[in-house]
Amino acid sequence: MSLPGHERPDRWPEMEPRPDRPYVWVNCAVSADGRLAYAGGTRARLSSPEDLVRVQQLRLRVDAILVGVGTVLADDPSLRIHRELLGEDPSASHDGPRSGPLRVVLDSHGRTPEKARLLDGKQPTAVLTVERSARRFPPHVSVGAFGRERVALRPALKWLLRKGTRRLLVEGGSEVISSFLREGVVDHMTVYVAPVVIGGRTAPSMVSGRETHDAEEAVPLRLVDVVRLGEGALLTWSAVPKKPSESAVEKP
Ligand SMILES: NC(=O)c1ccc[n+]([C@@H]2O[C@H](COP(=O)([O-])OP(=O)(O)OC[C@H]3O[C@@H](n4cnc5c(N)ncnc54)[C@H](OP(=O)(O)O)[C@@H]3O)[C@@H](O)[C@H]2O)c1
């Protein structure tokens, strides 16, 4: 299947890690009004068939895929590579058991259900939690504890890099995307925009988290690419360092 802008290997960014963290790529699918899901967070399948293939190609290129526990509770994702979508025979897998990208969940209070697909042991998995968390996970799950109330992203990312995650894909949801953007640890972001409107008051938007009160607090982005993908559009953004505020610029 032809994927404009993504079938050519030279169009994929280098994805070089930083000294203290992996290269971070955020990916999600939204409605035309920027919602990630239906009312109350009910899962919406917003990706077109072409976008689903692109996401599998992206998952193949990373060392780890991260979601928040909100997404685990709402969607119970497996975060596996669906090789059948890439035209491969999934039973003739090249992978041994428990191979594939590391699956990572941000879960400060141990809310990941015991029966969650992420804990099925079929692929390496890590839970990032906080220092005082008492929750125990199966022995095949790596656990890292950072911060007091909520997982502290920077030390957690450093830990992931030390464990071999050079390229990290962040797949949501809305609070996690907010934290990564606010913390300034996003290198690249792809957003598939589906030709549908969801609306309402309770459907989560792409980014939630802390309120933004003015332009100073908004997170600036640079538009890298816009591509039609099936019936929707794929927008590619990169992060830009914030300019110092006018008041902070020294006047001559
Ligand atoms: N369309 C898409 O591409 C897509 C992709 C993924 C998800 N979704 C949708 O997104 C919704 C879930 O989003 P959500 O915002 O409710 O949940 P989320 O972002 O998946 O997870 C948020 C939770 O992660 C935990 N967490 C721990 N450390 C954190 C940190 N440093 N920053 C942020 N979160 C941290 C917090 O729970 P604790 O305090 O308990 O740790 C927090 O409530 C669902 O409706 C799902 O369907 C859509």
C-alpha cells in the first residue's frame, strides 16, 4: 500500500536519542474537532486503513511504545505489531516469544488491571510508577519508580534510555500527551485527522492536563508536513524551543 510521505525510508527522521532521554515521537488519531475518543472516553477507531498500516510501520521503528494508565483502562491495548496489516503472515513471525518493542505504561497508583493485555507476558513490558507505590507486578514486568505523586518523566526517560530504549513512541492518551509536551520532551508528533466530528463536552481532546492561560504558556510547534492519507490527513509537527518572552529579552 502506498503511503505518501512514509513509504520512502529517507522521509523517516533520524530519531537520534538525546544524551539523557530517548528520541520521543508522539502519535495519535483525532477527529476533525480534535477529539481522541467518544463521550466519556469510549474508544473511537479514528485511523483509516492507511493510517493503521503507517502506525504498524512506525511501531517497527521504535524500541518502546508508551501509554498512560487511562488508555489501558479505556482501551486495553496490546501495543503489539499487527504484522497482518503489513501484508505479512502473523503465524510466520520473525519474532521469538516476548520480542518486539518494550510496552510501557505510566501508572503511579497501580491501577493497571491484572488481566490487562499489556501484562500478558507476550512482549517485554515495563510499568513506570512512583516511589511509594506498593503494587506488585508479575516477574516478567520491569518496574521503575520515579517521583512522589505522579511519575516524574525526565528520570523515567533516562531510565528507559539506560535500558536500551533509544526511540520511544508515545501513543497517548490526552493527559500523557499533555505531560510530554509541557515537559518539553517531544521531538516529533504525527496526528492523523479523521473526517468526522465528535463534539460534546466529555469526549477527550488530544491534549488535556494543565490549563493554558495565555500565549506564554502555550506549547509552540513547527509544521513539518501535511499529507492526505485515505479520507483523512496526516499532520507532522516538530517541537520548537520556546522563545524567551519579550520582557525577558534584554533591551538595548
Ligand atoms: N485516538 C487515539 O490515538 C488515542 C490513543 C490513546 C488513547 N486514546 C484515548 O485517550 C483516552 C485516555 O486518555 P486519558 O487522558 O484519560 O489517559 P492517559 O493519558 O492514557 O493516562 C493518564 C494517566 O496516566 C497516569 N500518569 C502517570 N504519570 C503521568 C504523567 N507524568 N503524566 C500524565 N499522566 C501520568 C495518571 O494516572 P495515575 O495518576 O493513576 O498514574 C493519568 O491519569 C481514552 O479515551 C482513549 O480511548 C486515544
